[in-house]
Amino acid sequence: MSAFTPIEPPRVLLVRYGELALKGGNRNEFELALMRNIRAACADVAPVRVEREHGRLFVFADQRLESVARRLTQVFGISSVSPAWEAPSEPDAICAVARGVLDDALAAQPAGARPAFRVLSRRVDKRFALTSMQLDLYVAEHILRVDDPLRVELEHPELVLGIEVRETTSYVFARRIAGPGGLPVGTLGRVLCLISGGIDSPVAAWMAMKRGALCSFVTFHSHPFISDDAKDKVVELVRVLSRWQPRSRLFVAPFAEAQVAIKAAATNGSEDSYRTVLYRRMMQRVASVIAQAEDAKALVTGECMGQVASQTLENLTCIGAAASLPVLRPLIAFDKQETVDSAQRIGTFALSAVQTPDCCTLFMPRRAVTRGRLEVCEQIEARLDLPALVADCVARAERIDVA
């Protein structure tokens, strides 16, 4: 077996993006936003320099490159990342680096492995002397040895030696680390996410971030009926979500007085069943006021059609009617397992799974209405001083900046 040739660690990451390439005249704005988000994400990992050139971003780091690469897997807009080695854009110079990169990749293979292998070039500089296919063959012929523990396979390779040829510098790599995709956070404006300690709402917020929204958060806390454990849990959930966007702001709105008032206003058995819907309508009103103060353009909730009694089409219509902004429901067609899988992926599931009473469990009706009617909601609410209740919630809301 051939001896593996030591090679210096790489110092640059090739960053690929997907949807940004389709943005036409707005592409520059999206690329600049992605570059800003990369710098912000890496600020607590290592100093980086970010450059762009013809459809690709390059992240340079003199230290902790692997840690930087892992951090970039939590930056929306990135489709994949490759640690890469630089070589002058000349065939023999590329071959010299490529052999070392191949040795590095083979050294990382399990003992006894013989991975299917190919060379795959991308010639960005069309003035380069060889076409992409010619360079593939040239490199393979010059670096492969008869005793290399691999087998050439063009159709379904397990190990791909990638080469990207640019005007003066070419980049050689053997790994593609998947990114989260989506659009850079902040390119679609700000939204306000209604978040609880459950599984669904953090996932909904994450999905809004993935579509380019910068998320602020509001949670509702019914102190003294509910302990501060519920509030602390939401703060930690927002802290986890903050890995995926440059900054996060959480509003904790006191909700006990509003719930007590709603409970008192629903005076008979049939009206009692409307409590949960009425609580959520009040949340929409409070969230709308906070959102407008934050210059947010929409509300985001974790509601899923048919998942619980309050999420029938009729009840969702009643709840959404109380908002003064559009209500986005990213999970509307998810089943529970899809949401759980997403929560596990983004790192919120373990926290959400901890059972903690919250305001949603306070003063619950014995039997919740499943096909609520808007006129009944408004009839009950006519007994309340809604402006005063909303103003009180907003005025006493606690603002927490979460790092």
C-alpha cells in the first residue's frame, strides 16, 4: 500500500449557495447579506475573511478551520461547504496539490476500505488550457497509483476529488459538508414568532429563519399561577435558535390578568368551551402590537391544522381574525413526527420535551370547542375592556436580548 503524504491543513472554505443564484438583479443584496451573516456567525469561533467571486464565497481562516466549517452549517443560505487547498491554476501544480489532498482523504477512510473514486473538475476560467473532462483525466493519470486503496467509478463515487479552476488560483477538495440551505436571515425582513415551551413553535420559527426572516419572539407567562420555570425554558429555546441567526430578542408578556378576565367573561357552559380560542385571540392582539413596534411584517405560529382541538379550520379562522398582521403557519400541513424530526435536527427537542406547565394549560375548559364561530368570540369579548387588557400586557412585557 502506498504511503500517505502529509499535507498542510487547508485554510480556505469554499461556500456554495443554492437559491441565491436564482435571484437575478437582487443577487448582490443576498450575497452581501450572506457574507455579513457568515462573519457574525464566526465571530465567537475564529477570525475570518470572506470574499466572493463569480458565484462562490470563500471563507479564509488561519485557525480552527474545522470549527468554522461546522459553524457555517448553521448559516441559512449555504448549501454546502468544502475545506479546500489552493494551487496555481496550472495542470501540474494542481496535480501536485491533488495528490496530497487524496492522501489526506484516504488516511481518513476506515481500515480496509476501497471507496469508489473519481475526479470532478469545474472550470470557471474558460481560458484554462484543458476542458473540465480533460483535466479530470489529466489529474487521474498523474496522481493515481496502482496500490491506492480505491476503485475508479464515475457513476456512483463515494470519494470525489473536486477541483475548481479559477483565473489565478484553483481549489482542490475531497469533502462537501451539507449546509442548511434556504435564504440568508434578514433578507426577507423581520417577523415576530409566538413561542411556547412546546415542540412546534421553535420549529416554526426555525423554518421562518430558513426563508430569510429575522425572528423576534414573544411568549406569554401567567405568573403567579405558573412558575418561572416555563419562562426560563423559553429563554433557553430562544438561545438555541439564536445559533441560526445573528441576534434574537424575546418579549415575555404577562398574561394572567387577561386569562382571568376571559375566564370571568365566558359565563356559561357553551361559552366556557371557547376559552382556549379566546386566549389565543388575545395573544394575537398583543403580538400584533409588539410586532408593529418591532417593525415586523408578520406573525409566525406553530399551529398545525387538525393537531389539537384549537387547530380546526374554524378555530384557526377565529384566532387569526384577531391579528392585525398576516399570520404565517409554517407547520400547517406537518404531521407530529415531521415536527419532532425537525426539532431533533435543530437542537430544540430535548428542551421542549421537558414537561413544564405553561399558560396554555391554565384555566383550560372542560371541553374545548372544535368548530368555533367568530360571532360567539366577539360576543364574549364585548364584555371585556380589550384595549386596556392588550395595553397592559404590552406595557409590562419584559424584553430579553438573547445571545
